[in-house]
Amino acid sequence: MRRLELKFTNQEGKVVTYSLDQPIEPVDTNAINEAMDTIIGENAFSSSGGDLIEKHSARIVERTVEDIELG
């Protein structure tokens, strides 16, 4: 499963991550930048460390799970 992670810095200087499953690909860097700016500008999310104050990073994460058959 692929996931888009948007990382922000909050007022305490801690990194806060919001994840979105099954992002649209190929990734549109401009759209991600604009979305993150909107989230900060509209104070759309809060964190235990205060408001989100700046963009930290964004990334696509892929996770693979393999079940192990126990006999």
C-alpha cells in the first residue's frame, strides 16, 4: 500500500505527520505544496504541540506485508 505523508512543524518545533492512503499518481508537487500551504493558512488541523506553522517535508511511503504461515 502506498501512502502520502505530509509533515509539518508545529509551534513546539515538533514534526507532525498526516497520512493519506492511495495518493493520486504521478505525484503533483505543486498541488502538494498548495495543499500544505492551505492547511497551514486555514489552521485546518491542530496538534498537541500547537498550531502547524511550516512545511517540513512530504513523501510517498510504500509498505509491504507478508503473512507467515504458522504450522
